[in-house]
Amino acid sequence: MRSTMSKSAKFHKSIVYILALYLGTSIVLLGVICSVMYHKGLQNLKASQVAQMRDDFMKIATILYEYNNVQKAKNELQSAIDTPFALVDSSGVILLSTIDDDLSTITQHIAKEPIARVGEKLFVDHRFLRHIPPPSQKLPKKIFHYVDSLHIRVILQGYNIDDTLPLPFFSHPPTQLDLAFIDIPKEVRKLKVEILLYFAIAIVLMGIIAYYLTRLALTPIREKIQALERFIKDSTHEINTPLSVILMSVQTFDTSNLSESNLTKLQHIKLSAQNLNHLYQNLIFLNFYQGKGVLQEINMQGLVERRLEYFSALFAQKSLTITKDLSPAHLYANYDEIVILLDNLLSNAMKYNTKGGSIGIKLCKLESTFTLIITDSGCGLESSQIEQIFTRYTRCHESQGGFGIGLCLVKEIATRYGITISVESEVGKGTRFCLSW
């Protein structure tokens, strides 16, 4: 049934909203955690890279000391050191270089700073590396003295992990550092992939857990709502038989021998039965209608006349003056739905009108468009209330009773058949509904 499907859709929509809120906050939290993990990983890669550079410098210094000649040590240096490096003398002459970039710019920059950044590459002067805590196996001081005596600078190439490279703080003992050659760009890409993978897995797992926890938490509420729906539907069915009996009895009642006071009482019973029947029809449409009724060409002029006759006793009870100007018009729709639409508009015009007030009904055609206008001289609405009147269970005037479903049904039916509704209202002067199709 339509209402059951609608309620079920709203229930699932509520689950989606709760999940969205839960996952939204979880994503933000996980984003912060992953960001911290990523930057921590970068710091570790920085530390490993600097430690690797320091180890390469120590190898270079050892080879230079052992060969006691830069030219003789070239072949050994090129085969033993994986990291691109260069040896530059005090006058700027390049003695040996495995660096592909132009060293002139790099050496000019390093003359002032121990670090030079060129795109994704990082170039470090050995003077910077000598300030880093050495490994547990220290080189003899004579080796460093020998390198200093050569008056050369050792420049090592690395990967510019980010814009800053502070002196790393080694949280582990030097002996635990892996000083094997590290492909830094590959390690950075690997770190990004791992962080994204952990993030995605965490989101999926949290989503699954959140979904089942949400369903578990909302199941009792859903069962209560379903029980309430069943009660309303069963009650609506039970009302049908006694209401039909009352209406039939009132219509066939022999009034020839009734006194004036009893006729008045019978009229009150008839009016109450009509009000109850109007409410019953709305409940039936709200709970059981599936939108599969037969469509037909409706003579709107005749239908409006019949509905005005149906409400005539109710209009008379409030001494309302009815003004009508009805021209021939037609509408292709389901007859029962249009009856509900008209009944709710006329009922509202009567319910919120003043005693002795007026109701105007105009049905006309302008070019190819039919228009139905219903006006009343009732209490009117504030501009802020007009936007809310078609919302289910909205009651702008609590003193008049009702459930706030009539105009919601009007809007639903009008939308189904492409009928445009506009509302104009002024407090203390009345309301005007204009329907066009």
C-alpha cells in the first residue's frame, strides 16, 4: 500500500540521515588521524633518508682515506655509493659527480645554506650531515681530518619529501636504523597508498557496523510505528459500517411526524455524520489509496455544483453566503480524488470562516487554461504560515481542530494531475486558493 511504502521509505531515509551524520563525523576524525599518520610517516622517511646520506658520506670518506687519492678512488666510489653524489673542491671545480643536474646553481646555493631544493630533488652538504648523531660504529677521527685536509665538499642528492627538513630526532637507537639504500619517492608513494587503503577499509567497516547498529536501535521504534499504523487502519475499517448505517438512516428517516426540536436534533446528527464521513474519506485516502484509480473526463462544473449541495447544510449552519460563477470546464483525472480535493478546499473555507461570512467559487477558462478559485472571508493567514499549510499535520489555527492532513492531500492530488495551486491570504480578511490546469 502507498502509505506503508511511504512510511518504509521515510524509515530508510532516517537510517540514511543517521548514517550520513555518523560517517561524516567519522570521516573527519579518520581524516585527522590519517593526516597525523601520514606526516609521522614522512618524518620517519626524512630520518631514514638523512641517516642513509650520513652513512654514504662515511663510506665516501673511508674510500678517500683508503685510496689517499681522489682520482684513484673514482671507480670505487661510483660502484660503492648508490646515492647520487658529487665531490667539489674549494675553487668550485667538480672532481667527480654522479648527479644529473647542473651543479653550478646547486653549489652556489649550498655555499650559503647546507641544503638546496630543486623541484623534487634535495641536495645536502656533508657539513650538515656531520652534525647528525653518528651510528654506534664511529669512524676514526683521522678519516674526517683527512677529508678536511682535501678541502673538498661532498654533496649528496636525496628526495625533497616536503618543504622542511629539520634535523631529525632519532627515537630509536642508531643500531636499529635500516641503513640499506631507500628509494624515497617509492616509499612516499607507498606511504600514500597505505594511508588511503587503511582509510578506505576503516570507512567501509565503520559504515557496515554503523548500519547494523542503526537498524538495531531503530527496530523497536519501527515496530511501534507499524503497530500504530495497523491500529489506525483497523480502526478506520471498523468506522465504515456504523458510519454508513448512520448516514443511510438519517437520509431515509421519516420526518413527517417530528417536532421542530427533533428536526433540529436530526439535522445536527446529519451534519455530524457528514463531518465524520469527510474525515473518514481523508483517512481512507491517506492510509489505503494506491493511486491506481480509473481516470476519466470529469465535468468540473457539475462536480462543483454537487459538492456545494453536499456542504449546503454545513454552510447554512454558519449562515454563510455562497457566491458562485461556474463556466463549463473539464479535467482528466480520478473522480474520487478530485472529490477529496474539492471537499477539503470547501471544508477549509467553511471551517476557518466567520459566522455570517461568505465563500466565493469561480470556475472559468482563460485561453487553454482552466481555473478554479475559492475565496473565503475567514481569519486569513500570515505570510509565514502560507508556506507551511501543505505540510502534513500542520495546523495554523489550533482552535479550529482537525488533524492537518486536508491541504496535504489537496497538494498531493494536485501534483499528481499537474494542477498548479497558488494561495493568497491576509489576516482578518480571508484566503484565496487558485487552481489552474
